[in-house]
Amino acid sequence: MSNGWEPRTRLGRKVQDGDIGSMGQALDSGLPLKEPEIVDQLLPGLQDEVLDINMVQRMTDSGRRVKFRCVVAIGNRDGYLGYAEGRDDQVGSAIQKSIEVAKLNIIRVDRGSGSWEDRAGGTHSLVRKAEGKAGSVTVEVIPAPMGLGLATAPTVGHILRLAGVEDAWTKSNGSTRTTVNLAKATYNALKNASQARTPQRAREVQREAEEGAD
């Protein structure tokens, strides 16, 4: 390709050869996503949101070392979301590192109109209630009718908007002032909901079929 990318994985080669032309096909293939360039090719125009930056200090034999921990979410506002934390000596490098890792954590969010007050067929909310946990924090995302908006904390709202979720209620418990756990719990909730769509055995059969074709 014009950017000079040389794929190192089977999935990357399939994308470069045109055998896989969408992010949905890449995720359904069951092949591991290990190259951020795959996401660059299949989801151009991803947006990113820096949710938190913290200075982390650690004592070593050579003295005090300072690093910056960055929490980032990325998404296309149309059903795809990634999340990651990264550390580096410089803020800019920590942000870039987080974005690259978030691309490898891309998930497809199972959007729909799951509220009993709503009409079927929409993609503005979730299909079903979703729950995720990180540390002491538990986040529950509940489908809401069209037009309600996001009744959420700011951090949760940023993540839902990047995923393309426009209407939802949320509940959270635990140390919700800890941004990193609140963000990760929200991501985990959406990830759990998307994984629930496909039975585990069906995913295993699909993966075995792909590997057997190698």
C-alpha cells in the first residue's frame, strides 16, 4: 500500500490483499489483531479522547523516576470503540502509545433500540443492558428511548459517544472518582455486551475454521 506498511500477521496480509475489507470482517475472522495499521486501513478517521493523564513516580536504585500514565478511548462514532492505558516519560509519547494500543483493543459495539419504550430497528442505544467491572468500579449501561440523550457521568458519556451510542442510562458503584477504573468498566460493559451476541462455541468453531484454512 502507499504508506509502505508491510503486514507481519496473517490478518494483516488478508487486509492488504483485499480478502478482508471491513473491520467487522476482521473481528469475525477470529484472527488476532496485532497491528494498528489494520485499524488505520479499515477504520479511517477514528477520533480519540484523552480521558485522564496522571504523573506516576517510582523510586529506583538510580533515584526517582517520573512517568505519565494516559487513558485514551478511540472510536468512529458508528459502532466501533477502543480503549487503552499507556505510560511514557513524555506526555505526548504516552498519548500516542495509548492510541496505538487502543487500536488493538477495538470492539464492535452491539447497538440497537433495546428500551421497552422504544420502537425496534434503531441503532441509537444498546440492544440489551450491559455491565462491566474494573477494580472497585461497576458500570451498568441501560438502553434508553430515542431522544433521551446520555444520562451519564462525563467520562462514561465520552466513551459512549465515541462508540456511537446516543441514548442511555447508566448506574455506577465503587470509587467512581477514579477515572481509569470508571473508563475501563464502561469499555468492559460494552465489550461484554458485544461478546454475548455470539455463543462461545460458535466463536471457537469460526476460529478453528479460519486457522484450518492456513
